[in-house]
Amino acid sequence: MADAAVPTVRDVTRGLMRELGLTTVFGNPGTTEVPFLDQWPDDFRYVLGLQESVAAAMADGYAQQTGNAVLVNLHSAGGVGHALGAVFGAYRNRTPMIVLAGQQVRRLLPHDPFLGATEAPEFPKPYVKWSLEPARAADVPLALARAYQLAMQAPRGPVFLSVPADDWDEPGEPVEAPAPIAQPGADPAAISEFADALRSCLRPALVVGPAVIEEGVVREMVELAERTRAAVWLSPMVSRSSFPETHPQFAGFLQPSEAAVAADLAEYDLVGVFGAPAFTYHVFRGAAEREWPSSFLISDDPQILARAQHTRGIRAALGPALRQLLPELPQSERPLPTGRQLPELPPLTSPPPAERVLSVLREQLPADAVVVTEAPTHKQTIQRFLPFDSPEQDFHAGASGALGYGISAVVGSALATRRPVVGVLGDGASMYGIQALWTAAQEHASLTVLVLDNEEYAAVRLLGEVGEDGKMPGVRLGGIDFVALAQGMGCAARRVDDLTEFDRELRAALAESGPTVLHVPVAPSGRRMY
């Protein structure tokens, strides 16, 4: 036990957290976390989630808005286990997240105690970049400093730290807050080679991914596209919108199958990939039938570079690489590519098609809105009917496919920004983290959630190999009263059954200062995905 005059591990850690901007903590506490939370400082904020996966996904949305790492406090093995789906999501989203988990006291660990975490650092692997349970109590602040550096270092992602409960009262050793690490530039020879190819090709295309918005270089990507007169595609299963989707050179979204990507890129003689996996596939619809065009890939992730085929890899952060590349490219005189054409709206039915609902949302969406989506059935519908006009608008979705991210990330995003925040969620996906609405009400978060209710896990049905009889168990939902659920957790909520009513209620919801849920029944989807 530390002397009263000697700073404890808790004291040193909290001072470090202040310096690193980690004073907003998301969590769901248990007994092994009590010593960390004891005498909670007045300048710290604890955001309570009613389940650990909710806390972690809220933290994910919060970090996406702040651009800084976020700390999530979880409970021993059981709490970490509950949160692992959200940690997996943070890994795929490249979210800088520090998972700080409680552990039983050190004296009991040899006896396999109740609430002890066996081999705690191994549990969240491989979906954390780094994992540790410090050998000494005094090493906890130093471990946190290292965890922060690794979470923020490209490629960003979650890290894990397990701390025995009795460590917090032990004497602490001072630790300096780490300085930011400079982003790596690209090999000048490789950049010149890429620039030569862009100058000499006839029909270039650029494929952009979430690292573009993560590094704040959307404007540079627009300049590159306009200077080279290249068509621009977004990578498959995109987690962030990283290019203005109403730009005349925007070609659309690549779909997550090798054959589809190859077909979409077949007309180009050069493809440059920026900050995106090349490529993420979800389904197999046959191998590519055409040869891949010449291509270059700029990424800060060595794993992406190692697995990419048919491409010249350049390891670098996008900011430095674009600043190296742009001066080597004069304004091209090649013809402008043809951008994508937005499709026509389907006929109005009762309940209305999701396309019609999203069209009304687009008309009312504030120019600076943050939009979080998790509606797998309507993913392509959102891509087609809810285009984003400018880099100031911000769209994000879960890249992992682990449901439950969306409804919690809406809340976390709203806690991090004063901008309007809108969630577009499926009925099935929303039920994976519906408890997040309680946190929204308790924190008085300003947000609007649209639950598009088609009464089924339609994505499973549409992607599944269904026989001629069309039967598949486990996909039918229905009978969920989202208004009652939301109101029971303290949120305003209304059901809207037609577009006129939806238009009116959406306007009202966007004008309100607290959390509002709109339950919107939509027509079943019969269109095949991808």
C-alpha cells in the first residue's frame, strides 16, 4: 500500500490520462474495476453502457469523431468476452481504442479465483494490436503510455491492458506522456513511378478507402482526381465515406466479390488504390474473367500490402504520400470520366420502400450531419439513395459485419460532437445493442435514430443459398415495438407508417435536442445483394 504522500498507480495513471485526452471513459463496471473508479475525478466523464459490447461500440463512434484514442473499461474475462464482437469491429474500423480490463488481485491469481481472467492478454487476440498484463503494479502507467502510442500509430486499432485490482493503490512511478509519432512518407522512387504511370495512362481510376477520411486528406484526394481526370470508386465494405459521392467523377461503390470488382475496373488501364484493402470480399461469384489493369496501392498497413495481388505496393501514410505525389502531376487534358447516375425511385407502396424513406431523409439531412448506418439489407440502397455531397458530411458504418455497432456508435458519435447525428439502422441490427438508447437518454444526447423495419434478417435470406421452396429458418422477426422499447429507456419515439407522416416527424426529430427514435416499417426487399 502506498504512503499517503507518495502518488499511487491510480494517481499517476489519471495524470497521464489527462495529458493524453482520455478523460471520457466508456464502461460497464464490476468489482475488479472498483479500485480504478474509486474517487472518480470531477473533470473525468464516465459513460455507462448497460452491456459491455454497447460500451465498446459507443467508444468506437466517439473515437471516430474525436480522432483521438478512447479508453474502454471492462470487467475481467466475462466483460471482455461480452465486448469482443465490438472489439473485433474496432479492429476492422481501425479505431484507436484502449481496452482497460480489471483483473483479480495478484495474491489470488495462482489459485484460479472467482472473476479471475486466465491468460488475460491472450483472450482478445488476434483482434488487438498489442496486449499486456504488467509484471509490476508500478508498470501500469508506462503500459498505458505504450498502449496509447500503439493504438494511435498507423494502422490504428484497439489495444488491450489487463490490470489486477490491487495495483491501483500501490506506489506509482512518474511517466511522461508520449510525443506523437511522425507519419512515414513514401519511397520517392516509387512515387515517381506511380506519377509516371498516371501521366501516361489513358483511363485511370482511383479506389479510395477509410484511411482517406481518417487522415483528413479528402480535399487532397479530390484534387488528385480532378488533376488526373480519373474515375473514383469507393472500396468494398467501406466503413467511412472518403470522397464526395455527388462529385461528377465519382463512379460508385465496388462490391465485395472478386468478379464484380474485376468487371467494374476492366475499362481502366491504371488503378490507384489509396488507404483501402485491395480488396475485401464477402461472397464468391466466380473468379475474375479479365486480367487486372496495372495498379498501385498506397497503404500504411503491411498486412494489406502483403496480401494484395496484381499491384505495386507503396507503404506510407496517405498525407505524406499525397503531398509527394501531387507536385509531380500536371493538369491532365484527357477526357473526363462519366460519373454514376442515381437510379429512379421505385413505385410507392404500403409500407413504403426503403429507397423512398432514404430519399426523404436526403432532402432533410443537414449539410454537416454525421450519419451512422447499420442496415445490412439496405447497404446498397443507402449507397444509391443517400449520397454525401461534401467532405464536411460524415458517414460511417461497421466494417466487420459484427452487428450491434450502429445503434451504439450513434450514441458515442453524438457524445463527441455538436453536429446533427442520425442513425439509419435495421430492425435486426438495432436489437444487438438496444440498451444504448438508455445511455442516450441519460446523457441527453442529441440524435435521431431511424429503425427501418422489414421484419426479418433479410440480408441472411438474400445472401443465403435458398432452395426452390424458398424456406430458411431463423430469419423472420416482426412484432417488435421499437416505440415502446425506446420510450421505456427514456427516449422520445414515434411510429411512422407513410411518407407524409415520416417527412413531418423527421423534421420534428431533427429539431429536437434529445434522443428521438422513429420506427419506420418498410417493404420487404426482394433484390439480390451484390
